[in-house]
Amino acid sequence: QLQLVESGGGLVQPGGSLRLSCAASGFTLDYYAIGWFRQAPGKEREGVSCISSRGGSTKYADSVKGRFTISRDNAKNTVYLQMNSLKPEDTAVYYCAADLAPGCSSSWSLGYAMNYWGKGTLVTVSS
């Protein structure tokens, strides 16, 4: 069974940090670009970050640039999203998704190219 499973979400105070993980089972992530997306209540899904299959190229939404870092460890079949300086507006369910392509497409943030999606992990930023 092909699965992506996110973990690492939780409640954090503004200014705090969290690291999300996206682990694959049933397939190898070596050939997939991976994207992180989020959806807050009442809002549309937003592309947060994307990393190429070998990790050599990354993309970020303007809203998280300089605060979030995407990385991957293909040996562990896992992609990470380090989130620092968290703000209340970062509160959302975070999803990872896999695109069978070496690089992040020009429209990666729309999510249409993604072949597999995880079920999400909730991040709440609140004092």
C-alpha cells in the first residue's frame, strides 16, 4: 500500500519551532519531488514548499520564506519541514504530497501535479 504519513504537528507558542516529517511507505521517494501544503479553516489550500527528488532545488511560498526550511533524507525515505518563528497565521493542517518528477513544476503550489497525498498533521500556533 502506497502511503505518505505526516507527523510532528502540535501546539506551539508564537515564535516557536516545529519540525514536520513526511514518511513514505510502499514506494521510494527517490524519484519524486515532494511538496508541503497547508489548509487553514475556511481558507484554500496553499503550497508552502517544494523540494526536487535529489534535494538540489527548493521552492518556498513568500509567506514562509526565511522561516521554513524543507529538506529530505532519501535513505530514510523521509522529507522534513523545519518551521521556525511560527506565527498564528501558520495554523493549519499540513499535508505532504509526491509528484513523480525530478523537479518541482512551475505550478507546484497548485498541487495538481501531485500523485500521492498524506492525510495531514495539525499545527496550531497560539499562546
